[in-house]
Amino acid sequence: MTRKQKRLSLIAAAGLILASSAGLILYALNDRIVFFYTPSDLTKQVIGPGTRVRIGGLVDVGSVDKSALPLIKFSITDGEGKLPVIYKGSLPDLFREGQGVVSEGVITPDHVLQADTVLAKHDENYMPKEVADALKEKGVWQGGAPK
């Protein structure tokens, strides 16, 4: 083998190892990736049961049901679509109807979000940028600029 062939073999081997490493890292992170949706996005797209998603919007007025504590049921809306949510646990202190919320969980076969995380806005001016942008597109949220 000439020096040029040895060098090319070494570069090819290093490239193969690097590509394999990147592939394994992406495969491992695939289960951790969570996409953000609004309720109307979910009605337009086919999201299969068992898919992990993050939903943002406003807590629908009149939808909060705490009759079966610790199981809490409510709906998230963006003005166009609604998505029912079931959450087991204690809600944030600032959680209330008509306020911004982000929930993360798994979509069930009957198109309900089985949430394991519920986040409420922490003061009067804050709303996550994705939620604020989505609600502004729908003409629902008229708050200040998101921080």
C-alpha cells in the first residue's frame, strides 16, 4: 500500500466511526424528542396513540373537573380546537381557567392527552414563546410580547 492509500484508508475508517457514532446518538435521542403542538394542530394532523407530545394553549373555561381527585380533567384550547387532558397529581398554584398552560404527555387511543407534566404561566406577563406565537396566529391571545 502506498502512503496515499494508507491515508485514504485511515480517513475512511475515521469517517465510518464518526458516522456510526452520530447514528447511535440520534437513535438514542429519538425517544426523548417531544414536539410542540396546539390543539388545532392535532386535529389537522394524524398523531398516533402512544405519541409523546407537548400541548400549549389556554385552559378552556368551564372544563376543569376535580371531582375524581387526584385525577383532574380539563381541556386545552387555542380558540379553534380543543384537546381533553387527564392529569394525576397536584396542579401548579397558578393553574386556572382561561390562563396559559403547557402540558406534556402521551396521546391515548381515544385522542385524550394523558399528561404527566402541567406547567402554568408564572406571572402576568410570561407565556412560552411557542404558545404565545400559536395563540397570536389564532387571534386568541392579546398579551404583551413573550419574554
